[in-house]
Amino acid sequence: MNEDYVNMSTVKYTIQSMLNSGKHIVRNEEKYIQRVANQTISSELFNQLKSEVNYVGITNNFKEVVDYFKVPEGETPAGFRTECLINENGILQVDLIRDISYDKNAVKRPTNVLFSADSANPYEVAPIKDLIANLTCNPGIIYDLFINNPKANIGNKFKNRDEVMTEIGRILGPGVDISVELNDPFGASEQQILEETAKFREMLSKYRVVIKVPHTGPVNANNVSELLNGNKKFQRRYNQGTTEDNFRGHNLALMLHENGYRVNFTLMFEPYQTALALLAKPYFINTFVRHRNAQSYYIKSLLNTYEVSRDDTFLKQLRTFMVDKDYFAAGEENIDLNKVRETAELISDYRRIDSKEGMDGLDAARHSLRVLRQSNLPDTRLIICSMEGQKNYPDLDRMLMEDEFKDMARRVVITSEPAYLAQFTTCNQVISYQRRFMNAAKGQA
């Protein structure tokens, strides 16, 4: 049998192949084309382009990206994929499209699942800067956990949010999106918000900046002071806001989208929030794991104890807990215990903590991925955040390997405090084997 044949499925063409076939580089664009000359193109595209184009060049956007990030010669920056287009003059142009799934030189990152830091501490971000695709921070993270924390803000070096974000922008490379939250989503006008976001865009670049917009619920400019003064309890339930108030966050997110910003639409805890959030055309949506999961189990445990004992003491504990956690409003400390039990049962049933779907607290994540799969927003990703303990991350890691969600892994960003994820880089046998290796190296094996 003659095996002197070429398997066309293994033949690789590159942009350099185009140039070798007699095509020319657009004048003054040679140094840019060399950055992508070795990137592969399919044999079908190569044969099509060979007959349709005579010149190869780059788009204005390609030049702008490379020049802005001062990318080393021969490379394209992380956080961008390449696309080719034929302009009206029949010139093949290479463009750079923002996509945090890609490392430098338009090579896909090692895993479809991306990782993100939930931090505003430059000292904490620096060790993981080359491993993450996104960073998220909110006023609490910036001020409480860093600026006003002398253990973190060593020597009180950083005085305000702008200094912190400028330093983080300097540390992180072009491949990392940076989500910065609005300071005041309630009282600020649209013009004031646009001025604030323009400042972030100038600071971090239009390529990296993502604006975090929170769901607002019943909170508005007139009642937000209730959360800031006295006992800081809200005077109405979370689901008793006006239509305008409940959709304020959605409309802010949509307004920013229409003004060219990518939006991280945050404060999503329940599965039913997902589809409505997608109406705002966000770049990121979120699902928070930690507190919701802990609350679910506490509610369920009190319900179960009451069912066995029929002791109202447990319903009273449940009532206190549900007022404290804002299921009920301030002033409802004496709400009827039957109403407490009924509400708690509805919550427990919806969260499905007695089933495989919800027993790990990831029912909201599963639902969000299903909704995303059915959406018309193919570039929107789900941030899964707010984790703690020894089970949250391992359970999430296992969930993403389930057959149902394998195709959605590329749309997931796992966000956590760096120290939380760091503990899952290791296990007990790392110590055991390092003991053996290091003693062997000393000649004491």
C-alpha cells in the first residue's frame, strides 16, 4: 500500500503561507503582521483567500491595542483573539477581538473555566496576576477589606479608590478584565454615573474595564439612608419595592451597555433573577453561593426540628433569624409564626436542598447555566462567587464536569478571595512527598 499521501486534515496553513503564495503586506504594517504571521488558518479559508485577496494588513483596532499595551515584538496581547476580515478594497485585515478566554498570541487559556480574584489588595493580587482572567471588587472590598484595614494597607500607602485601582491596573496585564462597582447606584444621575465610568475607562482602558452594577431591589435614593443609620434595618421587605425601584439596576446596566460599556450585573442570589437580569444585556451575571447556602441549611434545620418537636421555640428562632437576614422587614419581629413557617417552607422547597439539584447549594448556578444556554447572548458569562469552607469549590469543580454542563464550562468564571482558592492547589500528600524528596536530596533517603 502506497502511504506517500498527505492527510489534509493535518495540513496547517498560516498567514505567512498567504504571504509565501505571493500576497503582499500593506505598506507600514509589516511589524504588526509579523505578530500574527504564524497563526494558523484552515485549508478551506486559505484556498478561498488565495484567490480573493492580494494584500494582507491589520485593522486600526489591531494597531491601537498593540500600541496601547506596548506588547513585545512578535506577540499579540493576552485577552484577545484574532479574526480576519476582507475590507471593501479586497484587503485581508487581521483584527484583535476582546476575549478573556485567550492567552497571548491568541492561544486559548489552558482551561475553559476561567478564574478570577475577588480582591482590591495589590499585594494579594500580584502573586496570581498571570493566572486569572478577571478581577472584581466593590466598595466593601476596596474600603473595608483594604484601604481602612491597616494589616492589608501596609503603611497606609493607599489613600483612596483611584490609587488602589491604578495600582491594580498596573499590576494586571492586558488579559485581565477589571470589574469596578459604582459608588452610588441610587442617588447619582445617569450623567454622573457616565462621568464616573469614564474615569474608570481612562484609568483601566476600554479593553479591560467592566462596570459592576448591582440589583437594587426596593432600595432607592430616598430610603437608602435606612441602611446607613440607626439599626440599619430596612423598613419594607425585599420584594415590596416599586416596579421602578426593582428595575433600576437593570435600567442602569442597559444604559451603560448602550453607551459602550461591558457590565457586570451583580447581587444575584436566586435562580429566578437570571432571565430578568439577561434583559439588561450584561457581560457578566453572578450567582452567590456562600451565605445563601448556609441560610438554606439553617432554615431547613429549624423547620425539621419544629416538625419533630412541635415546639414553637424553633419557629421563634426562625422568625428572629429571618428578620435579621432581611427575609422579613424591620418591625416584623412579632409576625405570626404560621406565616414564618409558611415562608420558610416555600424558601426551602424552592432551593431544593433535599435533592441532588440543591443539596450542594449550586442550584442557582445550574439554573443560570441553563438559562444562559438558551439565551441570545453568546458572550455573556456566569461568575460563580462568594465561597467558603471545604466543600464549595470542590462541589463546583465536580458540577462543571457533569455531562449536562460540560458545554457551558467556557462560560463560567470562578471568583474568590485568592487565599480561598489557594488552599485547593494542595493536599496532604504534597507534604508527604516533599518530605521524601527533600530528605532524598540531602542524602538521607
